Amino acid sequence: MMSGSVLLFLRAILAVLLYAFLGVGLYQLWLDMRRQSQLLAARQSPPLSLGKADETEKHAFAQPELILGRGVECDFCVDDPTVSARHARLTFRQGQWWLDDLASTNGTFLNGEAVKGSALVTDGDRIQIGQVELELSIPPVAA
């Protein structure tokens, strides 16, 4: 009889330990998913606005990459014959916005300087694609 009650007690202890192990494992998974969502939220690009310099209308964007050009598949379409179908790209990387020329025919300029490779852009910069001048607005990010 004594060995039966000891065996029952050991089974109960084992069951409690098993449920405790599962509980700790699920809690760790929840913490890891929470950390991952916080990291992803921190990596999201801040919004920016882009519009023609001679117009007051600005278009707001929230995605981390924008293609500028004349083509209908572009994120910011410019209907001008001096603008290539896929003229330039704005990309959010390393915590900042960057401008790249996409081998356009008439070049891409940032504040009057030709873009060779990648160029860092900031709030108020002027981007020229073909003969069209665009104004960039990047609102400050709340801490």
C-alpha cells in the first residue's frame, strides 16, 4: 500500500512539473512575439510627403520604398516627357531616407546636385527628375 501512494504522489508531482514547463514555454513564446512586434514597429518607415514644387498639393506615403517616374506602375507618377518610366527611387534604410537614380535618361538631382549612387535626403529637399522639380517633406517623428 505504501508503494502505491508514493507512486501516486510521484505521478502528481510529474504532472505539475509538466504543466509548469508548458506554461513557462508558452510565456517565453509570448514574450518573444511581443519583442519581435516591437522591433518590426521600430523598423517601419516614417511617412513622407512629395509634390511638385510649383503646386501646393502633396501626396503622403508610408511605405519604405517609392518609385518616381512616368510609368503607371510608379508610386509617384509624373506626366512629363523628360521623366523616364522608372526614373528614381526613395528608400528608407539605416533609419533614413535615401534617393537613387535608376539609370534615367535625364538624370536625378538633389538640391541642384546630380545624384551619383545613393544620396541622403532630409525634410525640405528639392528633387529634380527630368525637368520636374519636386519638394520633399518628412515630418518629425514623435519620440
